[in-house]
Amino acid sequence: MVTDTSLTLIEKARGCLLAGAVGDALGAPVEFMSIDEIARQFGSSGITGYAPAYGGTGKITDDTQMTLFTAEGLIRASVRGQRKGICHFPSVAAHAYQRWLLTQGHSNPEISAATDGWLFGINELHSQRAPGITCLTALESMSYFGEAAINDSKGCGGVMRVAPVAFIGAATGDNTNATSAFETAVEICALTHGHPTGQLAGGYFAALLTLLTNGEQLLPAAKKCINILRKYDNHSEVLTHIERAIEKSTASPNCRNTLTELGEGWVAEEALAMSLYCALSSNSTRDALILAVNHSGDSDSTGAITGNIVGLMAGERAIPAEWIDPLELKNVITQVAEDLLTPDNGTDSWWDKYPGH
């Protein structure tokens, strides 16, 4: 796909979060199905539209839930930084994830999470949508806000939620630095995933989206982010998968068999590589998302990550109406995307919405 350079920043943010949610909802019904099972149920073309899941159609999963709470944490950290002169994005994001933990019917006995702000009050978010065990366990055992997880998980639960990092600073007109986004995303992923691959994949993804936000095309941006990735220890797994995705997107584009060769998406490096392949080798948002969810693996996560990429590149207008119109929490997702780009105006109402304790 080619980035639409005419898009405004708000169109990029809305496209990124909405298409991510659409990919999530599209993949949700087939997340635990093999490709053969998908073909038997939906035909040789696979799943190409919403199907029932979680009591309806167009329903999001924990991927989009956690993305929204990531965004909320980043906004609240920005408010704290502006009004109190100090903030640490990962720590405030950790507090936001503790609120998400409460929406899943779990809690941390060591940490008292404030339930103020507007997002926690959205009733539809108080629903379990196959939350990742690693995320739940890490958040339940966190002893202070911002503590890195003590596990060896490299699951995709970090990379699938960090897209909002690409928009840090955009509200004040600052172009987010890709290296800074990389480092922030690594720390945010580390809150739940202790393996370097689970963290560096999230860093690469945030840096990639940052370059796209700043107007770059996908392939050059993907290659530039490799140069950033190489600066960090333990990068070989992520690097190998990214390089394979780039190579295969040229040699064998838009091919389900090729996508399967990149993995199943349960672990971070596979989910990232599969999503990058789908975005690089497809000609439209529709094609990229259909490709991303039709495989034997973590279809909602590869759908969400692919959606973040192509949605940022093409904007909300490129999302098919039959997917965007019935999307669960469409208005909430849209509002969060816009709020990411809204400067703190210093009012009590903004503090009530995003308190920066």
C-alpha cells in the first residue's frame, strides 16, 4: 500500500485506531480456528466480513480494549507533565492497565487503581474478550506502577496495544521522534512481557507508526526502523522476522501460504512480521485486513496490528462502510483518537476526563 500524503494528522489517528479495531473485530470469530476450519465455515475465500462473536457482530477484543487504555494513559501522562512538570509515560500507562484489569473482573491486592476519568465509565469495556493470561498475571502481581514484568513471555500482547505511542507529542505540534517512540513502547511492553523480543517488537512497531505519522512511505520506514532496532541488544529474533516479511512481500505478495510461513501470530515477532507483510503486499485496506485474519493463529491480533498500519496510511475513509458502521464502540474509539491530538486546555473538565495524578 501507498501512504496517502494528503491525510491530516487527525485523519491518520482516527484511521489508525479505527482500522485496528476493525481488524480486531474481523479476526475475533476465527481467533482459535485453523485455516481449514475457517474454510469449512466461511468458504474458500475465508472470512471476509463480520461474524458472530461475544454476543454480536463487529465486537472488539482485549486488543482494542488495551489499546484504548494505552491511549488514556498517554493522555493522562501528558496532562500530568504539563500541569505538574513531571511524568513517566510507562508508569501512568501501568496505572491505566490496572483500570483495564478491573474491567476484566480481576484486581491487584498490592495496588489501588484510581477509577476516575471517563474511559473506565464506559460500560461496554467491562467485558471479558479473551484477555491474555500473561497480561492478567503480570498486572495482578505488579507491586508498583511501572514495574517491569518478571516473566519470559514474548507473546504479542505488548505489540498489539502500543499504536497510540506514535502520537505522543502530536497534540502540541511536535513530531514524535521514532527512537523516542521505540524506547517508550519497549518500556510499556515490558510492563507485562519480560522477554526482550516481546518488548523490541513493540518498540519497532511504535517507531514504524511514528515515521508513517510523519509522512514516510511504508517500505522506507520499515527499513529505517531496522537501523533503530539494530542498536538494541537481543534484537535478532525481531530482525530476522522483519527482514523475511519485507523480502516475501516483494517475492510473493498477498499470499496466504506465504503469510503462514511467517508464523501464527501468537508471539510478538510473528504477529509483527505477519502484519507488516499484509500491509506491504496488499493494495487496499480491505485486502490487507482480509489477508491478515485468514490463517491458523492469532487472527484478531494480526488483524488489529495490520489495521493500525494501513489505517494510518489510508485513513478512516478507506475502511469499508460495512465494517466501520457496525463497529462496537466506534464513537469511543474515534473520541480517544481525537483526544490523543487535543492539547490540554488547562480546564477542570479536561482534568476530570483525563486526570494526571
